[in-house]
Amino acid sequence: MPVPFESGRKIVIMPKQIPEETKQRAIRLVLDHLDEYPNLTTACETVSKRLGFGAESLRRWVRQAQIDAGERQGASTSESERVRRLERENRELREANAILRD
């Protein structure tokens, strides 16, 4: 269950952390039974209700698993991590250059 806490005037609901093992189990359930449903969204809605988390989260996890397996086009997890790392390095280098110029 999400944990509410006060941030200034608003009450913010923090999302719960779902263990990686649970995510992988949910992904396997959807992929193993995908042919029993008319589409991915319906399969994710059914499985997510049983496991108690959001259908959209599960759908994103399944799509990323399909991309990582080469079954769907898109940026793999390793490519996304590499881009993030390079962007962070680029930002740090720009900051260092700005400091050196001053």
C-alpha cells in the first residue's frame, strides 16, 4: 500500500517498491498466457489485479522485456542505461568546463 506523507500543504502518496522477483514473475505470467487474451493490455490488467499492482506498470515491464528479448523494436535496457551514463558524463564535463572558464 502506498505510504502517504505531508509535503508542505499537500499529502503525497509514495509508490510502493515492487521486488524484482515479483516483477519477473508477473512478466512471465503475462507472456506465458498472452495468447489467451485479445491483447497485451487486457492480459496485464488481469494479471495485475491478481498480484495487486498497476496494470500500466506491468504493461511497461512486459514491453521492455519483449524489447530486451528482441521480440519488439525499441531501446533495450542496456542501451538506455548507456545513454543515461553518457548524458550524465556529458553534463559533468560541461560543468567542469564552465568552472574552468570562470
